[in-house]
Amino acid sequence: MGVKVKDRVALITGSGSGIGEGVAKRLSQNGAKIVINDVVQEKIDKVVADIKAAGGEAIGMNIDITKKDQVDEMFKKTVETFGRIDILVNNAGVSRDKGILKLTEEDWDFVVDINLKGQFFCCQGAIGYMREQKFGRIVNISSRAWLGGVGQANYAASKGGVVSLTRTLALELARFGINVNCICPGLIKTPLYDALTEEQVANLIKAQPMGAIGNPNDIAQGVLFFVDDDAGYVTGQVIFICGGRSLWSSLSV
Ligand SMILES: NC(=O)c1ccc[n+]([C@@H]2O[C@H](COP(=O)([O-])OP(=O)(O)OC[C@H]3O[C@@H](n4cnc5c(N)ncnc54)[C@H](O)[C@@H]3O)[C@@H](O)[C@H]2O)c1
């Protein structure tokens, strides 16, 4: 039997490219109605057009998830358009890696605001509607890097915050039929990855137990598991989809 998400309304932040785009398309293929959020209009238009061309239903929302008023407006419009909001995938994220002494306050705020505060605003924006419906599925995208990564103090701290946010909201919302879970991707082939040099890629692949990088579909597979109508007894869980990378330290010999 396939995944049960037919006619569920799903909003995926940062879904103009990469993992978010892959997740949105897989949800659409399984019958969900899709809201594409990003801050780059051309990316939104392309993904919405792709989904419609494949026979799915989708709308775009060009808003910045670090702005609370814009986030609240996005959920209001989603519910006005589709009548409800069932699935929220908090995916939008950025990195700005530097050693701790080089990291500026601006580097810290930029990454933590998008990766953590943005998820907080989106959860708040969706939860009011989900409580009324007595149904909701939230999946927060963290990163394997929350375990620690050299030059990633801001990124790792923001992603560790996502794990704590997930576990806390799972406790607060369990009685309302809202499930909150978290996925920690390892190295995934996205535009983020395409920006790396050949040497950086070679080093990263060396640190992969499977010796390979993943793709957005690998993460979509985890999202589908968590948001399935039949996954109602699963909440507060954190899974790594990282080719085994979470099992060893980069300092291993
Ligand atoms: N690619 C990887 O190897 C990898 C590994 C671990 C975790 N992740 C996480 O997965 C998520 C997606 O990463 P990706 O590789 O697909 O990146 P990506 O850069 O391809 O996509 C992220 C999208 O978010 C959008 N975005 C940025 N700021 C935004 C804002 N303020 N509001 C709304 N949208 C915004 C960007 O325009 C972009 O389209 C991120 O949270 C990232 O930290 C990625």
C-alpha cells in the first residue's frame, strides 16, 4: 500500500531547490496539495510549474521565514486557498562556515535566524490551524552536523536547536493530534553541494561510510514515513539519513 497523504495540504519551506524541491515533488506524486515557499521567485515559479505539468496541485509563497508577520500571512493564505494545513516541512536553511574566532555576530545571526527562529515562527504559524483540525504532521530538517562539525559552530548550534525544538513541541502537541519529528541529513547532492570544490567533495566522500553522497529523494523517503496518515503513533523522533556518517567521528583513524 502507498503512502497515505492524498489531499493533505503540505507546506515546505525553502522548496525552490534542493531537498525541499525533492520533498515537495514526492508529496505531490502521492496526492498531496503543495505550497512552495522560498525567497527567490524564479525558483518558486519553476517548481510550481513542474508540479502542475506532472498533474499535481501547487501554489507559491514568496516570503522570508524570519519575518513573523509574513509567516503568519503565508499560513492564512494557505488555509484560505486549500481550506486547511496538514503537513509542515521546515526545510529552509543556510550555512556560513568559519572557525570560531572568525565567526562574526552577523554570521551567527544570519544562520541561526533562518535555521532556528524561522522554524519556530513556522511552527507557531501552523499549529493554531492544526490544533483546530486535531491533525498535524511537522517534520523539521536538522543536519548530521548538529553532532558537531569543525568550522560550523553557528550551523551546528542552530541544527541542535532544531532537535530540541522538535522534542519539546512533540511533548506539547501530542494531545492535539500533532506529530513533530526530525530528519538529520548527511551529505546530499543539492545546489549547496554543487558550490563545493573538487577537493572539498573528495574529502567529504572519504568521510562517508557508504563512500557516496545522497540525493533529495533519500530525504523525501524519510519525510513520507513521518507524514503518512498511518504514522500517528510516531512523534518526537530524530532520524539520520546520512549513509552511516553519524556513526563515526571525522577524527577516526
Ligand atoms: N545539502 C546537504 O548536504 C544538507 C545536509 C544536511 C542538512 N541540510 C539541510 O537541508 C535543508 C535544505 O538544504 P539544501 O541543500 O536543499 O539547500 P538549498 O540551498 O538547495 O535550498 C534551500 C532553499 O531555502 C531558501 N531560503 C533561504 N533563506 C530562506 C528564507 N529566509 N525563507 C525562505 N526560504 C529561504 C533558498 O532560497 C533555497 O532555495 C537545509 O535546512 C540544510 O541545512 C542539507
